[in-house]
Amino acid sequence: MEVMEHAVSSPTVRRWLELCARTFREHRDELTKLDAAIGDADHGANMARGFSAVEEKLPSLAGKDIGAVFKAVAMTLISTVGGASGPLYGTFFLQAAGPTAGKTSLTPEELYAAFRAGLEGLIHRGKAAVGDKTMIDAFAPAVEALEPHGADTAALALDRAVIAARRGAESTLPLVARKGRASYLGERSAGHQDPGSLSTVLLFEALRDAIVSPP
């Protein structure tokens, strides 16, 4: 039986992070294959290692507010993940920690505010915009779709965000990269999906699944 939450609780956030760890381990090879085509072939290993390290810390975060959990996630990713993904995802969680400090649950509006802050941190850190063939191509439309409307539950908002993230990730296929290692390839980067855009989809899918499925 599905559990439909209007708010996102601290236990749900911890379940989200557990699902992220499992998801990135399961998709490690897929992310690596994408990154091998236009990058350093380490995105899959980096994401799996980083979120496995996060998973190991979760028992010590039980009872902590969501902001404290996000801050711990940020520090763990920054310290354990190599390449660009560690600082970028770390920045997202660090910026999302601000609006969620002291909170043990998030309304759809508060979840959106946290993700909006995280996205702004990503854009500032990576200096990328939609169309540059980066994770922003999936992240920005996902956050835009996450903005709640009327009596939206968090699950409904996440459903829209996942769809938007998938479309954004698919949109990177024909693009020529303008940022990151892939930009060194110039026109040869076209025809390949950006690996960071896929890891973004997986991140949003894991949160959606944490909200709508029982622990």
C-alpha cells in the first residue's frame, strides 16, 4: 500500500538518502559508460562511493533536523567524491541546509524553497545554465516543476519534477557541451547524454520513491 505524504519528514529524508545510495550503486556502470564517452569515466564510481559514505553516516543522524542532515551529507560528499560531482552535489545539499535548519518536516512549499536554494548554489558554483549540457539541464526544470500548486502533496510535486528531469536529461543528447570536461570535445560531445543529468534524474526519482513507498 502506498503512503502519500503531504509533508516530507526527517525519516523520509533519511530513507531518500538510503535509496540514493542503493540507486547509485545499481546505476554505477550506466553512469560510467555515459561519462566514458565525454568525460573521465568516473561519475558512476564517484556517485556510488559518495552516497555509500552518506549511507554509513545515517545512523548517527537519526533524530537530527533536516538541515543538519543536509549539512552532513554536503560535507560527506565534498570530502569523499572526486571530480566535479562532489563539490556540485555537496553545494546543493549545503545550500538546501539553510532553509531546512531546525525543521523535522517540510511542506511542499518548504521542500521547493530548499531545492530552489540548492539549485541557485549549483548554478553559482558551476557557472552553468540550461543548454550548456550539464546537470543543470535536468536540475533546473525539475526544481521549476517542483513548485507546488494548490493542494499538491509532495508526491504529486515530485512526480512532475521527475518527468521534467527526465526530459531535461534527454535534451542534453544533441547539445554541444559548453562547460566541464566534455566541453574539450567540442562538436564531438553532441550525441551523448550528460552523465550528471542522469544522476540528477536518479536523485529526484529516489526522493519520489521514498515519499510514495513504505519504509
